[in-house]
Amino acid sequence: MKIHVIVNARAGTVLDWEAQPLRQEIVSAFKAAGHDVAVHMIAPDELKDAIAKALAQGCDAVVIGGGDGTVRAAAELLIGTGIPLGILPLGTMNRLARDLKIPLTVAEAAAALAGGETASIDVGDVNGRIFLNNSIFGVSTLYSEYRQSLRGKPTMQRMRGYVRAVKEILQSRRRMEIDVDDGHKPVRLRILSMAVSNNRYANRPSLTLAKDGLHHGVLAAYISKHPSGWGMARAVIRAMLGRLKSDPDVVHLEGRRFDVLTRRSTLRLANDGELETVELPLRYTIRPGALTVMVPATENRTDAERAATVVN
């Protein structure tokens, strides 16, 4: 296969690498599997042009090195092209890579993709803007605001900033009133935060809030009615212990569509951690199987996952 690897040179963990050793790790893994590979180190604003050039040169796959925001930006350009998207997890959270069972070190991730398969996954949509992990509004977006302002800063400065963000969220009592319609029964809620997930989180212990798959064609909404961020933090801990449903201040909805209204004309959303201002009302929908991705080969797939998988 002819593979173009495009690395965001400002992604979270790329800053810890020298360019040449990183490039060599990637090239070695793909060439060992017999692929023709080209590696491009780019600035974030060059992503669109880099993908356009890769497609114009007739590539068989595009692998993105970066975090969830970079991966989402690439997915927007690759949906509908039939070209698979691979992920080298070089960001801070790497949620999609975790959901796809991609190893989190560069060498292992590259080797897994080089010898892997392709699969179709669902894509979330809010007012025409996609998300692969989740879309969040309310108090929780404070973390994304801090993270965006701290990009490219020294490690210790970033860590102090993250601590400030968490402290501000925990102390917050800033709630809003919303109307949510899942197509069955509209409800009015006073909330601290709302997260809409591309497919549901598994109801089992997991430090990273794992999902059972990205092919079930469903959105899951997790709505915090807690009076303060401390209550929301306790809910996150319950979720990590597999006991989220035991929290009476968390409203859990599932469906293929959610409509959200507030008294505001716009809302600040964090879509896969990237901040965007979106006009109301919000319409969340799911696009089943809209994106083709590269995944590690495994003998442990479920029947449903196998049905959505095409071996290279």
C-alpha cells in the first residue's frame, strides 16, 4: 500500500521528540510490513493541504500523527473518499486510538496499523460538525479552554494550567436550563454539563471510560444535574468504577438524534476537545459507518465488528 503519514508537529507528545528519530520509527514500521510510506511533519494549519496532496497522489491510506482534534480535522476531509484513516496517538488524551485498541507508543502503533485491517465506524454530528469521541457543553468545556491556551507551553506550565482548570471546574456552580428532545419525550433540565458520546460508554470499570465499540449506530447523552463540579467529579469516579447509572444526578439518554434548546442564541462546544461556537438549536445525529479507519488485526472481534471489517 502507498501510505502517507501526516504528523502534527505541535501535537501534545510530538514536542517530546526530535523530528528525525520520530520519522525513523514510523518509516521503519511501515516499510517492514512492505508498504510504500512517506512522512510529512506539518504545522496544524497545513493539514488540509497535506491531505489534499496525499489524495491527489493516489494514496491508499492516510495516517495522522496527533491528538483527537487533529484526527477529527482529518476525518472531516476523508469522510466519503473511501480512503482509510489511521491514527498514530501523539496527542494528550488519544481517546479514539484507545477506543480502536491502537497501542499508545509510536513504534507499536505504526506496526499495528501496518499489519492491520480496515473497519467502518460511526461518526457523531452536531449542526453539520462531526465528532468522533464526544461533544460537550457546560462547565466541562473549561478544561478544553485551558488546554487550548496552554498548547506549546513548557511541560510544567501546562501541568499548572491543568490543575487550575480542574480546580475551577470543581468549584463551579454555573448551571443552565435546557430542553432536550430525544424524539420520544422532551424534558427540561437544569444542568451543569452535557456530554453527547459517539456510541455509549461501557458499564464496566475503566480508568479511560472505554466503549464497547463504535459501530452500534447510537448516540449516548450523559447530563449532569449536580449542584457543583464536586458532584460531577464524583460521578466520573463512579463511571470509572462501572457504577455511573447509580448516580441520581446523571440523566442518561440514548438515541439516533437529540435536539437541544436553551435561552441562548449560541453555545460554546468542545467537539473532541476542540472549542467551537455553535448556533442554537443543537441537533445531534449519528452517521452509521461513515468513516473508514485502520485498526490492529485481532482474533477477538465480536461478530458485529467482523461484519464491519474488511481485511486488507
